Amino acid sequence: MRIKQIIIIFIIAFFVIGVLGIHDSYARKTAKTVNPSKARTVEGIIEYTGKDFITIKGKNYYIPNSAQLLNPSGGKLDKSAFQNGRKVTIFFKHNNITSVVIHEKALAE
């Protein structure tokens, strides 16, 4: 009697593991990945800065606190680095800003 219970437990365990494995492989096949050729970036000169946004080419971009602000070498910056005349590159993922690279001043004052 004890052996039958152990066999039933093993059968149920293998069934559950199999279902989870199939689900995982299906999820990996159908997961949407970002095609690098379709990745969106915006590059331009900062025309105006506000508390949480910058204006580039006449369009305002809200910069969320979750976005990484970086210098061209990858060092972290804060929002005080947003200054009129600086060149920036904004990176998007699923239409959300993920990071902003802030370059040196592009215009002489």
C-alpha cells in the first residue's frame, strides 16, 4: 500500500514538472523581445529644461526618476546636468525612457 502511494506521488510530481516545463518553453518562444533595429532613440540639443522634462527639437520629454542619467563614459549623473545647449541621447524601451546620455556642451555661449 505504501509503495502505491509513493508511485502516485512520483507520477503527480512528474506531471507537474512536465506542465511547468512546457509552459516555460512556450513562454520563452512567445516572449516579445526588442529588435535592436527597431530600438528608438532621440538625439538632439537641449533647448529648454524644466524640473522633470527637457525640450529637444520643440518636443518635451518627461524624464522619470527611474531613468539612468549617464555621461558618455557611463558614469552616473543627476538632473542638474541638464543644461541648455548640451547634446543628449535619449533611449526608449517600449515607449518608456530608460536612459539618457548627456554629452558636453554643443553650443558656445
